[in-house]
Amino acid sequence: MERRNFLKLSAAVAAMPFAQRSAVALDYPTRPIQVIVGQAAASSSDITARLISQYLSQRLGQQFVVEVRPGATGNIATELVVRATPDGYTLLLVNSQNTINAALFPNLPFDFVRDITPIAGVFRVPLIMEVLPSFPAQTVPEFIAYAKANPGKINMASAGVGGPQHVAGELFKFMAGLDLVHVPYHGSTPAITDMLGGQVQVMFDVTPTALPQVRSGKLRALAVTTPERLDMLPGVPAMAEFLPGYEAFGWIGFGAPRKTPTAIIDLLNKSINEAIAEPTIKSRLLDLGGLVMPPNSPADFAKFIAGDTEKWIKVVKFANLKPE
């Protein structure tokens, strides 16, 4: 009898942390939630965080407060969340830069895939391969042929070393077997300015900044980086039509510190999926040049992140990329 009572008591004590976590999860949220963004104010990440946070505040009855913490290509914000208490009150606006950083910075004090629990993906941001209207090549095959005939003579602009624009261009170079000279800038705007001035000849840029230039006729789109053509540019082919398997895009979602209770992750996942299905929010995300992701579970989003990380590890190794 004494032994049985001891075993019951031991089991009860062992179950207490789980029971306490479950109780906390059932009451969640009881106070404001902090959403950390590692990109600049008014960026697509910041705008997305505020759109979804406003919905979550109304849906869950507590304020979701967005805090912008830019720097070190998002690593400062990520480390802040990694070190936060895993109670659901500190979240991270995650994006494609996180998976690129995992490949680009081998000695970070955290492991993004291990230390951040995926909650839900929100939307993907395609890129457009663009050139000046006067560029000799009119199509991707013509561009590849021209580049092979002129190795090291074509300048490829990007918004910075290791950003989505850069790695999308490096993936193109890798798959097409080309020698293009990478010219990094501090953002898309100065890169576009030099491109319009003829200092650089090609760029893979995200749709929010590329579309106005293409639609105005100042730049010509040769391809989009999604597997299929885009409704917003129906006459522009997908890169995969010429380089099978090519796919590159930015993306945005939400994550939390590792060991955040599953019940909280599931509640946030359900609420975020509801948010991106809401017509007004969906329309705003489309205005940002994004493609809203279909409803996805935390496991779906984790699989997506793992695949994206694996791809960029290969590209970073091929191009021998080093952080600035």
C-alpha cells in the first residue's frame, strides 16, 4: 500500500508542470502579447505584423503589440525571442531572411530551426527577374546565351548580401551555369536607381518594388520566380519553364520560442489562419505583392521552413557567400 501511494504521489508531482502549463494555455492570453519584427518600420514584415496583430487583438481579447527591432539582418530580433520565456507572450515575425541567415551565419548563438517553434505561414512574396528595355536579351534563354557569351560582364544588383534578392540571383546563376558580377546595395531603391541609370544590368527584385517599374515600362520582366505564372503578370513566364525546379520567393509567418505550450501554438495557428482568410486582410496582403498561403498547420509550416533552409544552405555553399 505504501509503495502504491508513493508511486501515485510521484506521478502526481511529475504531472504538475504539465498541468500548470495546460492551465496557463487554457487561460491564454491574460495580458498583452509582444510581436517582435526584425525588419525596418513600414517594411512588408512590419505591415504584415500589424495587420495580423490587429485581428488577433480583436479575436483573442488582448493587445498584440508590434515592436520593431531591426539590425543584423534580423538576427537581433530572433535572438531576443529565442531567449524569451516560452509562454506565448513573446512572438517573432519570421520570414525568408531567417532561413537564409541559418545558412549564411554558421556561428549564431541560436539555431533558428531548433529554437523557434513555427506557428503559421502568412504569405509568400515572388520576385521578378528584370532588365532594362534596351537590354539585348528579350527572353530568359536569350539572356542565358548572352551571359555565357559575355562571362563576368553583366552586373547583377541586389538589395544586400544574403537577402532574398541576392540568393534568388545566385540560385539562377547556379542552375544556369553563369558568371554574373554581384553588386550589393543597401536596399532595393538605390539598386533600382543604378539599374535605371545603366550601371547594373539585371536584378531579381521582390514584387512590391519591382511591379511599379515593370508596369510603367521602365524595366522589362523576363520571368517570375514562382513555379507558375502570376495572375498579376500573366504574360511573364515562370523561371521554371526554362530551368525546371527553379523556385525562389520571400515569405512571412509567425513563430514563438521553443517549448511554448502546444495548446497556445494551436490557438495562435487557428487565429492566424482565420486572419489571412478574412477578405480585408487578404486584400491588403495582395496589395503588398504577396500570395496568401493556404491554411497551414504548425507542422506544415515547420516542413516548409526546413525545406527552405536546406535549399539556401546549398546556394550559400555554391556561391561561397559571406555576411557583410
